[in-house]
Amino acid sequence: MSFDVLISQFLGGLSVAMLLFLVASGLTLIFGVAKVFNFAHGSFYMLGAYFSFQAINLFNNFWIGALAGAIGAGLIGMVLEICFIRRISGREEEGAFQILLTYAFILIIDDGVKFIWGPAYKTISKPESLAGALTVGPVTIPTYNLFIILLGLVIVVTAWYVLSRTRMGKIIQAASTDTQMVGMLGVNVSLVMSLLFGVATAMGGLAGAMAAPLRTIAPGTGVEIIIDSLIVVVIGGLGNFWGALFAAILIGEVNAFGILWLPQWASLLSFAVMIVVLIFKSKGLFTREQGRKKI
Amino acid sequence: MNHRLETTALWSAYVLLFGGMIFVKNEHAIHIAAQIVILGLFAISFNILFGNTGLLSFGQALFYGLGAYVTGMIAKKFGGDHFLWALLLVPLVAMAVALVLGALSLRLSDVYFTMLTLAFAQLVWGITIKWYDFTSGDDGIQAIPKPEFLAGGLHYYVFAFLVVTVCLYLLWRLHRSPFGTILKGIRQNPTRVNFLGLNVFRHKLLAYVISSCFTAIAGGLYAGLDGSIHPDMFVWTMSGGIILMTILGGMRSFFGPIIGVAVFVLLEDVVGRSTQYWSFFIGAIMIVVVMLFPKGIVGVSRQFAGLFAKKGDPLEHS
Amino acid sequence: MSILELTNVNKHFGGLHVSKRISMAIPEGELSAIIGPNGAGKTTLFNQVTGYITPDSGSIHFNGVDVTGMKPERLVKMGVVRAFQVASLFYDETVYDNIFMAAVAFHGKNWNVLASKDSYQEVDEQCQSIMTKLGLRNKAKLKAFELSHGDQKVLDIAIALTMQPKLLLLDEPTAGMSPDERVNMTQLIKAIHREFKLTTVFVEHDMDMVFGIADVIRVLVQGELIAEGNAEEIQKNLAVIDAYLGHEVL
């Protein structure tokens, strides 16, 4: 196999990885950091794509579409948090109920989308400014993919900075584990959680809008992406953005090269990777092992 | 309501209702009843893990599919006379698989356990679809033969009902056995169980193996119902559906899950036929249950019963 | 012969040296207390003796057997049993079922998947006897979460006693109790010690109780065992007065 093929396969895998990371980053925030299991995260990704499709139809501008995707998904996310998710917090078996509730969101959003936009798939095209391709030596990469890779890097650096270097980040980190303590400090914890949910779903929506030109927009796409995103978040170690980035690249590349060497089994590789990782590192790759709980 | 009274009432209701189905002449009703007892066995055995032990597996469909494929593939290859021993083989295969997968996944805590069980099930689903030569892939297996005496809806229903009843009886014994009590202890306070001198992991493993074994039997029974099975029996939405039905019925009660299954299957039969937005409908029901009736149908009934029996012994609200 | 012997036990949590070269020998049948200011490493010491955590160095012998690093489940089977600072119960179960689980574990019936719960007479008898001895009999059908704080602590000890320990470790048996409950608990511990002829070690902050019933008192300060002796000796010990009792109203 020639070197060129390997390089272009690698770059292809990287773009897939970055798209995956865009979705998984929102999930890392809400599931990893805030400890809310949002099974419907992929559905917000799908909603983002549909909103951007709708906005592009109206305004004929890709960037307005992206904005609409993010804001629309974020707003719906916040409403759902306030109306439902918030009200079951603190319950016994909260985790199971969160899974169930957000699973219900998946079903409702899927059918809602079908009802509004119909079952047929939609497409949008790349913005003209990014429609070209960049050629370096023997390798060509579409400008849009480069842009996605850059966007992923911007997100991981921003998230890392906000979470570990700002006061806001400390509050966010503590809000889910030391809820009472943070409340005592005069922080409105439920407002923080709603905003967090909104930001996370907006990130999902943005990812959907960004992925739309490369993939199709159709009902059910949210369900496909959520499992892969969960894999990424879990492999990376819950709540760790760099870990999620690494895991996304791992999954992206394993898939890209898997198609070359094991074409028939490529779609199973993500699961195989997760199984291997969890068997050897029971809390993902980048989680610090915590001491035993106090008794 | 008194606990013993409730148990007796639910057992009688089960036997009368599903046993009585054999006098019903309606083929469709019998088919629905067969679906309910088979999925009911799946849900109740799943609840040994979930409601009793506190282990949320998102991959029990693996064992449901496994049971169906072991039965289906053997019967298809060797003929209908081999259906029964294939069904007898199912628990053994399932227990062996569960022993390995359980040993790997039960070391993980909470969500990691959930994700690993999901991954195993998805992997097997993928393999079943891709390994066409062995499993017929996405086509599934159709026209699975059965022995002569099980042919016909009613005969097969009687058979399924008897098998399920025996299984439920065994699971019920487990539910109230010393082992079952320890499982409840593990859900509530594993550290304390450890300080009773018990190995928590081994108890979880046995619970996992037993639960998976009965789930596989349910799968095997399903293979004979319509004689048609599909890789989607392995897929995560199957596991998710069972979790939903279990909570809908009530995860803190032995019979809760099968009540959830019955309600769900009947609703699907009635509503599913008249709308193409069935998922939307299910989603709405799930939200109502989660928000307003988290203890499920059994929990709500207990509250009602408690309301009427208010003057009784205030201590008796198990 | 001493039933429990610690030799140079060391434990670090990160940079914190929580057990410093602790050596002690506890003779069989002794009722003793471990006292010390908050953060002295008393619970950590219990956690090492009961196998919840392993010492970094040093050794622990129980009845002459080296049990260093042994798992809790094995130590319990050997007779090292504890109760907890925060009552560690099965809160959704009845008082009876809480004790029942311990009795099932003790009699090794925990693997029986088919027997009915009430098919073992000896298990039931043991539950009844423990409930009677600890005054829980009329609360048998209450769920653990419905009990008063004091009764929850009693139930915690009842579970431990059901395991028929040879060495009983009680972590702050009166923590968070009302004065009345404290008096009851003090009497209960004394009675248990007498009735079961049981080597008992308790960690406590209530000095009336400690000096009232303990044969031997051991003082732990910042992970170090600084004094050991009967009530009188401890009260006169300058190191103890300096490090601990200096700002305690007795």
C-alpha cells in the first residue's frame, strides 16, 4: 500500500474523528462533567442539522444555518432540562430514570422530525468559502475538513481552559458532586445545570449543522451517532475533553484503517475498541483512579 | 396491602389469566398472550439484575438473541424434531457465555458496566449481521421447524405458557431465597455485604448468570413462536424496551415487569396499528411514567390499596 | 496471648502519614477504647484492621495468624467484625431482614437460590435471639430508615453481633446521639461485653463513656499511638494532657 493512500486515509479518519469529537464534546460536558446521562444527545445533533437546513432555506447562508442549529438545539435542550430532567434529580435510581427519560426524548424527537420535515433525507452544501481543497505534495484535503479539524481543536482548548482555569469552571465541576456546598456559596445550582445542559445540547446542535454537508440529514441519524459518542466519552474517561479528543481520533482512525484491512467488520471495530479499553482500564483511558470511598 | 396477600393475588391472576387463554378461540389473542408471557419472562429475569441487584445491563438482548439463534439455527439445520433439545441446550450455552461476559463486565462500576454490556450486545448483533454464511445475516432465519405436537398457535401457546410458568416459579423462589435477599442487600449497601463476610462480585456473577440463562430461554421460546427470528433481537433498542417495560410495570415488585410487558404489548397492538407515530406515543407514555409514576403500575396500585386500607396496620406497607 | 497484635503499621494517604509505626497488643476479652482528636487516624486504623485498606508496611496478627492485607470477607469469617461510624444498614429492608442477611451469611446459606427465606430454623432463631438481646424485637417489622438514629446504631451493632465475632470493633457508637441514647448505648456495650465475653475495641469522643467503661484506653494523635493505660494512667499522662486533654472539658 502506498504512502499516499495511508496519508489520505489518515486524514480522512481525522475528519471523521473530529466530527465525532464535536458531538462527543457536548456529551462530555453534560455526561462526563455534570453527570447527567443524556441519551438524547444524538437527537440534538440531528435537530441541529434540521434547524440549519431550515435556516439555510430561508436565509441562504451557511453560517446563519450553523448558528440556528446551535441555538435551536440549545434552547430546546434547556426547555427539556427545566421541564423534565431537573425534576427527577435526587431521586433514588436517578441514573436509570435519566436514561429512560432521555430515551423517551429520542423517540419523540425522531417522530417529531419525521412529522415536520418528512421521512425523506435532506442535504445542504458546504459554504462556498470552504468548498475548495488544499493540496500539499501528493495529498489533497478538502478545505471544509480542515476547518472541522480546526474547530475541534478550538473547542477542546476552550473547554479545557474554561473548566480548569476559570471560576465558572470550578463551579461547573463542583455543581454535580457537591451540589449542597456550591448552593451554600450562593450559586444558583439549578440555573447552572440548565445553562450547562443548554450549552451541551447547543454543542450537539452545532456538530449536527457542521456534519450536515458531509452526511445526510434524516430521521434516525441521532441514534446512530449517540452510540459512537458514548463510546468516545467512555473510552476517554468521563469528563475529560483531551481524553475524548484522543478517543475520537482513536475510533476515527481505527475505522478508517479498518475499512482498508477488514472491510466487512469495520462497523464493529468501535465496540471492539471499547471492550478492549474497558477490560484493561475499567474507567476509561484518562481517568485518575480514585481511592476507596469513605466508610 | 399485605405482602403475602399481594403475592398470592398476583400469582392467581397470572395463572387464571394466562392459563384461561387456552379456552379462548381467537388466534390473534392467543398470539398476543404468547408474546406477553415470553417477553414477560425476559423482563422478570432482567429485573433480577436490575430491580433486585441494582445492575443496569443495557445488553440483555444479547442473551435473548442468543437463545433464539441457538434454537433457531439447530432446528433449521437438523429439522423440527431437534427443536426441543435445542431449547434444552439454550440455558447451558447462555450460562457459559454469561460466565465469561459477566466476569469481564461486573468488575466495572455503574455506567461503565452499563456501557460494556451494551458494547458486547452490539458486537454480537454486528457479527450476526455480517457473518452471513453462518447466521444468514440480515435476512434472519425464517420457517424454523417445530415438532408436530407444537404446531398451531394454541399448542405452542400452551407449551410456552408451561415453560414460562416453571421458569417464573424458579425465579420467584430465587427472589425470596436467602440468595435473593443478599442481592437486595448488594443493591442497597455493597460495602456492608462485604463486611458480612461475603464476596459481592461472586454474588453478582451468579445473579448475572441466572438472569441471562432465563432471558435466553425466553429467546428460545420466541424462535418457535412465529418460526422467524432476526438479528434485531440483539440490538440495544430491544434491551432498552425491556428496561422501559420493567420500570413501567414496577421494578420493585416480582410481577411488575410482566405487567409492564402486558400493558406495552396491548398498547402496541391497539395503538401501533392505527398510527405511524407509535414511537412518539411510547415516548410520551415513558415521560408520564417517569415523571408521575416512577414506582410503576404496581407502585401506584399499592398506593391506592394503602389508601383504602389506611386504618390497618401502619407497619404493613411492603 | 493477645488476640490482636499490630506491629509497626504505617499508612500514607498522599503526603499525609495517617498511621505512624503503630504497634499495640490487645489481650483477649479486653474492653478498650481508642481516643484522639479528629483526624488522628482512628477510623483509618479500623479500616486496616478490618481489611478495607492495606497498610503500607508493618503487620497485623489476629489470633497469631498474619492477616495483613487480607480482604474484609475473610477477616469477617475469622471473627473480625465491625460496626460503622454512620450506621451501615440496608435501609429499605426491615430490621428483621437486616439481621437475617447477617445470619444467612454467618450460616453460609447465602448461596441457596431456591430455599424459602423462612426454611432455616437456626437462622430464624439466631435473628430472634439477637433482636431480643438488643431490644429490637418489637421493631422487627419496621424498615431500617424508619428507626430513630439511636436504634439505627443499635441495629448496626446487632448486625455485627450476628456474625458472632471474636473481635468487635465499634466506630464511634454514640456519634450524633442524644444524651439519653448515649447512656443506653454505654450500658449496651457494657452488657454486650459481659454477655458475649467479647474482645471489644471502640473509637469514641464521649469521654464520660470512655473513662466509664473502658479497661484500657489508647490515645492516637496525628497517626501516632502516644499513650496506653487505664483511665487513671491516661488522665495523669502528661503527653496526653498536652496533646489532647489540654483543651477538653472533662
